[in-house]
Amino acid sequence: MAFNFDEMKDKVSKGIDSVKNSDAVDKAKKATDDVHKKVSDGLNEAGKKVDEFRGKKD
């Protein structure tokens, strides 16, 4: 049996498309966005506390 490059290419493309269109990708993106927001909020809060601390120190 000879290796059929075009057939394998089609299978791989279909597999990639099914992954791109799955809910898992959307869920992972949402989870990543949530983590980025929490980190950003945490850094902003930490910055405020540092500013407060510096203000009290002066």
C-alpha cells in the first residue's frame, strides 16, 4: 500500500478544523481571558496598595 500524501493531508486538515471548531477551544480561550483579567486586576490592586503605602510613608 502506497502512502497517499493528499489523503493524509485532508485527514490532518479535517482534524485541525474539528479542533478549531470545538467548544474546548472556546472554553480554553475564556479561561485564559479570565486568568488574564484576574492577574490584571490583582496587579492594579497591588499598585494601589503600594501607592497607599508610599503615601503613608512620606
